[in-house]
Amino acid sequence: MLDTDVRPELETDEDDRGGFNRRRLIRVVAVLTLGILAVLAVWQDPVHAGLF
């Protein structure tokens, strides 16, 4: 009979400490930068200049 109560160990990265690592920090900075640039691009659109 098979023992189904035992799960195999998952392979994880050695540097995974549950906090911010370098790759996650670079990803967050890139997303924030692209978001800020997108907001600035929308604000600079001349189509919206006559609305306010």
C-alpha cells in the first residue's frame, strides 16, 4: 500500500530568506519606475489639457 501522507521535500533556492533578495528588489524598482513613467506620460498627453 502507498503511504500518501508523506510529501516530498521541495527544492528551494539557498539564498531565499523570505525577505527582499536582490532579484526581487530589482523587480520592484523596475515596476515602480515604469509606473511613474506611465503616469507622467498620461499627464503630458495634450488631449487631456483642455478638460480642466
